[in-house]
Amino acid sequence: MPDTAPKLQFHVESRRIDSHGSLSHCKSAEIALDTDMAGNPEAFNPAELLLAALSACMIKRGDGRSVYRLWHLCHGLQPTRFPFRL
């Protein structure tokens, strides 16, 4: 008999505030989103938000420290920065 574990469910609400930005809500957290074509230095743009989510997964799994150290040794980068750009 196959294991029927419940699927993970997520609920995120996003809305545009004005022509310069948007807000996303999940649980009791809120994050400002840069949805302005001119940019907004006080908010995450979509690429930065994706990289932040990826880094949070790596840190939560516990392998972030070793990956950052490896990139630092191989590429001479700061351990808190990704070695690629979108």
C-alpha cells in the first residue's frame, strides 16, 4: 500500500500598492516587492526574491555553509554572495 502523506499547501497573497511596488503576505509575514520598471532599492526584485528563497532552502537544509565555503574557495567570492547573475 503506497504511503499517502498529505501534500504541502501554501497560501501567498500579493497585491500592487502603487506604480512603484507591491506587497506579498504569507502567514503573518510581509515582504515588499520591486515591481517598478525603474527599480526600487528598498524592495526585492523578482530575481533577488528567487535567489533569497533558494538561499533560505539551502540554509534550512544545513548545506548552505559548505556550498558557500566551496564557492569562496573556488572563485574567491564573499561567502554570502551567489557566483551568478540573472
